[in-house]
Amino acid sequence: MKLIVGLGNPGKEYEGTRHNIGFSFIDFYLSKKSIVSTWKSKFQGLYLETNINGEKVLFLKPQSYMNLSGTVVSQFVQFFKIEVADILIVSDDLDLNVGNFKLKDKGSCGGHNGLRNIEACIHTQEYKRLKIGISNDKNRETKDYVLGRFSKEEEKLLESLFSELVDVLDDYFEMDFLSLMNRYNRKNR
């Protein structure tokens, strides 16, 4: 069983913000793949269960707010008996420009509080991530920036990127992760 976790904050006021790009991409992917199911609620998370290539897959959007995402993830991991090797976390990344992404198989949280909490709760930094660029504005307070919205120009870049990321996620279900990183990772543009 695989667990695909999109990170974000619950509530209308956070929809479409930079920090919620994990939620946004999960919704985009499910829509593009015509995966129709009702979101269920458990352990302060919204989850959807489906089968992809004959394997059970859970899509999860923690509803505990970003900084407590790990609590929700760890409860799902324990309840559904999911191996850490089968977790993919989709999150925003300030160090990548809008329109860029990076696949990572391990490493530090890089200052991301949601990832930091996940690492604390699952007791490892060795989990897979799909980091989606949101750029950075050093002239703004980071909290205000990540809770801000994308410009119209950035939204166009994201629409194109999300279409590419559908292919990345499709390949994630079929390839080993090293091959996936080798195929898709590129320099930050």
C-alpha cells in the first residue's frame, strides 16, 4: 500500500495559497485521472482510497494545520501498516522557483515545519518527497509569503507544471525511486 500525502492547511481562507500546493496538486491529479471517490475523515485527515496498477493507494490531506502534519501521517502509517518506503510527501519549497519541482528520497526538512513535524513523528528523514517550487520573496515575512496567493502568471506556470507532475506521479507507481529521480530531476530554472 502506498500513501501519497499532500501538505496544506484546512479551511477556505488557505485555498490556493502557496503553502497549500500539496493539497492543490493532489486534487489536480485525482481530477485528471478521473479518480472519483468520497473523501473520508480519520485521525484529523481527509483520505481517499483507490487502486492504481493493482496496488492500494491512499491519498491523504492532513487537516491538523501544516505544523502538525506529522501527527496525522504517523497515525495513518500505524493504522494502515504502511512502510516508510511507501510514503510520498508532496509539499511546497521556497528554494525552488515556481514552475520547478524536485524529487528527493531523504534528507533534512530544509526549514519546512510540516516536514520537520513528519520527521519527528515517523522518526526518520528517509522518506520520499515531491517538492514543488513556490519561489521566495526575501522582502516579505516568510509566514506572510507562504500564506499568500500566486500571481496570474505563476498560476499559468503551475497549470503546466501540474500536467507534467501527473506523469511523474504515474511513473512513481511503476518505477523505482532512483530511476524516477534520474528521469525527472533537473536544475532549478
